[in-house]
Amino acid sequence: MVKTLERAIAELSSLPPADQEHIGRRILSHLEKLRQLRNELDKGARSLDAGKGKPLDFDQFLADKNKRA
């Protein structure tokens, strides 16, 4: 295990159980989001490798995003 993670876990062990549980749930949630993002990036890369990419109109992309905000 990475030393920083070992140190963080050691620090967590000094907290009350409820705080440990809360932090543990947040870490697991963050890891799941990272896993999902990695899967989406891999899916996109495979799509590009298969020649399924298309040009992006960046100005239109930003306009669409700004409409939703």
C-alpha cells in the first residue's frame, strides 16, 4: 500500500467510528466514480480507434452547455 494511504488510514483510526464510516463511504463513492470515468474513457478510446469519431464544433458544444446551466 502507498505510504500516504497507510498514513491516512492510521489517522482515520483515531477518529470516532461514525466519522470513520462516513469517510469510508465517501472514499468508496469517489473510487466508484473514478472507475466509471475510466470505463467511459476506455469506451471512448475504443470508439475512436474503430474510426467512429467525428469532428466537434466546439463553439456549438459550449453554446449547448451554457443553455443547460
